[in-house]
Amino acid sequence: MTKPIKVLIVDDERYSREELSHLLSTYTTIRIVGEADSGDQCITKALELQPDVIFLDIEMPKRNGMDTANMLKELKKTPLIVFATAYPNFAVEAFRQEAVDYLVKPFDPQELDETVHRLERYLLTDREENAGPTPFKLAIEGEEIIYINPNDILFIYRDNRVTKIALTGEEFETKTPLKELEARLKEYSFFRTHKSYLVNLNHVSRLIPWFNGAYHLEMEGTKEMLSVSRNYVKALRAELEL
């Protein structure tokens, strides 16, 4: 059985929350686990409910949606973000925050449908219990489409507005947000060591103390040393060590 996508709706306007909740309730793949009316309440609910996706308003008093999205990145389980706002001029900044999608109020049912299908592609699996990941290759689109075996990837990182995928001896660029790639690769051995880095644990060779509790990570196949934020060190060691 495929588990439904757990959704948290965040908006300071009750009517907007109710409208979006009603529209999403028509999808059997969606389960609304809660609502929040502020950025601070969003963080609390995210920790409590562990949603897969947060539909997040941008213009809210005190802590706006952009600031809230930045804080959500520091959670151990980082939810996907869909910004839902009345202001289309925030679109560029929204995708800088690695949002999966951006919806403008009043919600267009067709656009919402496209968003839900995109979330389904990212998050839903239909695999037999205890089966390994379905073989597939990561598609990198540019002038041509390049297919990469996920097991060959050393690490992925964000450099300004570009996501870079490092393999042994070569590197590819894509506009796809890091968070989207993280969701696609969740069945493989990838781990977020920093807000800008996603590493393949199968290629880790050494963890080296740096300062203030942070570490550097040495990877097989490259001389580059990767940063590990101190907030991720404990969880990283739990993933790596017997």
C-alpha cells in the first residue's frame, strides 16, 4: 500500500486555509494532518506532525513565509514547500528557497492538480515491502537530456542559482532545486550534511573534526572536502556507523 502524502497548511487567513483544505481533500493521495496560522506555529506543527509537504503562505505577520521556509531547512526531516500566496511577484524568491511549486490565490484547480501530481511523482512509491529501490536513472535536462546512475553520484550541491552534481572526474549542472533532487533520491543512500550539500553515503571515506562542532567530509573519488554542519553531525554518524 502506498502511504498518503501528509500535508500541513499554513496561512494567517482562515478562509484561505479552508479553501485549500477543501480542494486538497478531493485527492485520495493527500492527507491533511494539520493547519497553522503563523510562521512560528508552522515550525511547531512541523516538528509535531512531520508533514511531507507544507503549503505555505508568504505574507504573514511577524514571521513571513520566506523566513519560515529558511527555518524549516534546519529540521532533521525537511518537508517539501509549496508556496501559496496572493502575490505573484514573489515567485523568483520562492524558487531560490527551493520550493517545489508556487501557487497564486485564488487557487486555480488545474494548477493545483498539476502541483499535486508533481508531489505524487516526488513522494509516492508503490513497491513491494522490503524490496530495494526500483532501478532508474536521474535525468538532467539541458540542451540534451543526460541520464545518471544515482549510485555513481558522489555529492550534489547548490552554487548560487545552479545545482551541481559531482561524479568522479566530471560534474553536471541543472536548475532543479536541491530539495527536489533530495526527494527523488530518497530511496538511495543520500544524506543532507549542510543546507547546500547532499552526499552519497556509499562514497564517504573520512569524517574530520573542524571547529565549533562542525566537520569536514572526505569522499572517495574527489579531493574536495565537504562541509558538515554541526546540526547534522550526530545524525550523519548514526547513518554511517555500525
